[in-house]
Amino acid sequence: MKKKLLSLALALVMIFTLAACGSKKTDDSSGGSTTGDTIKIGNIGPQTGDLAVYGKTALNGIKLAIEEVNADGGVLGKQLELLVEDDKGDASEAVTLYNKLKGENISAIIGAITSKPTDAIATNSVDDGIPIITPTGTMASITEGKANVFRTCYIDPYQGEVLAQFAADSLDAKTAAVIRNTSDDYSNGVADAFIEKAKELGIEIVADEGYGADDVDFSVQLTNISLHNPEVLLVPEYYEKDVLIAKQAKDLGLTAQIIGPDGWDGVLDVVDKDSLDSLEGIYFANHYSLDDESEIVQNFVENYTEAYGQKPSAFAALAYDTVYLLKAAWEDAGSTDYEATIEALKAIDQVGVTGELIFGENNNPIKASSIIIIEDGNYKFHESVIVD
């Protein structure tokens, strides 16, 4: 009898052990376990180096959202914990940091911030299945063929199309020129799409000038462009070179209306007073406007300004929205399981600071673009543009 009872007890122990193991395997089968007191979110972006203004403002947006979420009780009964890594805007460094975060039991990664590092970590993440949302990586290839990778911003080609539509409809342009960084995917992506859409809309491209990554003197290219007297000049660059190109164009007497993509956001943070007038009247596409009177936007602007002593850039707004996208996905899924999170994100329909967001093909958002004008040293909303 004792032997039978012992055998029965051992059998029960084995059953419960197997059941427990099986249960754990199901819970953690695709990662993102919520064991512990926190849900860990990784962030990769430039906190030092030439592109730090983007990484820092994006990080501020992330921190603000996390503080709000945690103060409101967190997600699934857990507090959000942020792990921040500085990629310095370098793709190789971003991959190293991705591998580091992968070992930290993270539930998702927000990042990277600029396109090349984002593309690098996205490519490396496919087999791991970790949900990745880049707030601001606009290069088209980032999400292509990667079910686990999303973005909150629109893509480079879409920005090019928006700017061509704006040039044709609002500026009534008949001629345009382009000056681009031929070694940069962001610059080329916007430029190529702009040229294609502009031609479709009846705008003649009279010049397409290129320069290298390390160039700081654009006088030759701008002189060549001035010979064709274009009505519009597309400058698809990041803020530091945007300032240089705008100043040199003004010094050369170039009268073309300068337009550009979201890389212009941040120029007012780095321009010196002597060069400020060279930015007057420039238009650029962006993801939201400080002038938007909606409650969600104005609450964000007020809280961000109070916390950081400056107005939030689009990078901050997009990063802020990204935290709330993850929150909504986890709550809809009832889990931080990787696969469940990805499926929940694909079904998202949510209004944020940067507008209503629905994910379409290749996990790219479907949304309108704001056109911003620089006036009197400030960014001002001009109009919204949707590509026909």
C-alpha cells in the first residue's frame, strides 16, 4: 500500500512539473515575458555626436510618456522600465547595442532614431521577433519584409511625394531643382520620389546636383542651380547641413523657394543669430504642428515644455506616441508576448499627438503630413497635405 501511495505521489509530482514547464513554455514562447515588477523597453538612438539633437529630443518624448503611463498605474499592472543606449548615429554601434538589449529580457525596442542604424537593427531582429518601433526612421527598407518592425513616422518616398504635391498645388511651381547628399539613403529617397512625383504633376526638374557626406561648401552646386533659375529648390538633408545650404544659397542670391523633409526639424536649435534670416520662409514637411489646437497636442506641448524648458520637436512627439502605441497593443493583447504584441499593433487604430495612426503595407502608417513654415524664428503650421 505504501508503495502504491509513493508511486501515486511521484506520478502527481511529475504531472505538475510537466504542466508547469509546459505552461512556462507557452507564456515565454515568443519572448516578452512580464515576469518581475516591470516591463522593460529598450531605446537605441544618438545621445552624442552630430545627430544627438534628434536622439535627445526623442528620448525626452519617451521619458515623458513613460512617466505619465507609470503615474496612471502602468501597463498590465506593471511599471514601465526604460533601458537607454547611445548608438551615436552609427549603424554598427546600433547592432552591438541591439544584441546587448536582447539579453535584458526586453518586451520591445523603441528605435533607432535615424534611418541607417534603424535599418541595421531591424534586419538583425527578424529571427528574434522582438517588436521594434522606430519613431523617426524614414528609410523605406526598414520595415520591408519584417513582420516585427513598425514605424510611427511616414517613409522617405512619401515625404518626397508630399513635397512635390505641395510645390505643384500650393506654390504653383513649374520648375524645380534638387541638391542632395548622394551618399545618404535618406536624402536620395526623398529626392528620387520628389522628382518622380514632380514630373507626374507637370513640374520640370531643371537641375539635380549632388555632394558628398563630408562636404560643407556647396557653392559650386548652388551656382549651377542658379543658372537654371528654378522656382523651387528641394534640400533633403539633416539640420546641420540644411543651415549651411540655406545660408550659402542666400549669400549667392538664389531666389528659389527652399523646401525640405522632416530633417529640417531642429534647424532653429542649431542656427546662429547671424544666419537666422537665411531660414526665413522655408517650408518643410513634418509630422505634427505646435499650432494644432487639439487637446491632445496642446496638453503634450504644455507638459513637455514644462518638463524640458523647450518646445517639443516632431521627433519628441513621434517618440511620445510610440510609447502609447505599445501600451495600447499590450493592453489589447493582454500580454507582452512578442507575437501577440505584433498582431495587436497591426490592428491598431489610435489617435496620438501626430494624428490618427493605422498601419498599412509593410507596417507603415497611413497619415497626413503637416507643412511647416519658418517665420520670425519660429515654426508655424501652414497646411496639411495628402498625396493624390
